[in-house]
Amino acid sequence: MPVFSVSAFRRIVRASAVYDVLLTAAFATPWTFALAHGQLSALNQVLGGAALPAFSAFHILFACLLGSVVLVWSVLRIRDPQPRFGRYDAVARLLFSLWMLWALVQTGAPLLWLFLLPEAAWGVVQALPPRREMPV
């Protein structure tokens, strides 16, 4: 059941990319990640969880690799928000949501809900089929 016009779907793809830039920019460098880690740890504590564990240089490397790849993928979707990119993004978000759910089960960290819910929502919306627009 098509829900969105193709042009609306393209706006959704672009909006999800802008969301990703805002959310993951801090994960792109070791210095910005250190600041974000401290803020996320404090937020997790405010939400009733424990402080986040300290990251070693090896953990930070993987966080920054992930942040860098997501930023590049986001710029592509901002500049060229093709519906097929939205489909790929929906699959990636499903995978990310699964791993966040796994981490939530393992840790109980309430902070993860703040990432998991929007991630899953963007994935569902981008998995919906766009309507074909009739030629004028």
C-alpha cells in the first residue's frame, strides 16, 4: 500500500540524512567523540542508568570509523535523496536497531531508547513503498 508520493519520499530520505548528520557528527573524530561520550554517560545516569564504561583507543577507533561512514552516507542522501537510497538506509537502520536492542538487553542502559526508537522509526518509514507519480 503506497503511502507517500515519490517527492515526499525523497524529502523523507533527505530528512533522515540530516538527522544522521546531527546525531553522528560527534562520532567522527576522537576529540568530538570524547566530548560526546561524557555527555552520553551523564545523560544515561540522569535517565537512571550507570555511567558508560571508558573507551580505549581501539573502541574509539571503531566509533569514529562508524561516525565517518555514516556522515559520508548522509551527505550522499542529502545531495541525492533517491528512493533506492532510502531503501538501503531502511535496511541499515533495521540492522542498527537490532544491535541496539541487543545492547539494551545486555546492559539495560536507558540511553539506548533515545537512539533505538528514532532509528527504528526512520527504518519503518523508509521501508514503506512510495506511490508512483502520474506523468503530467
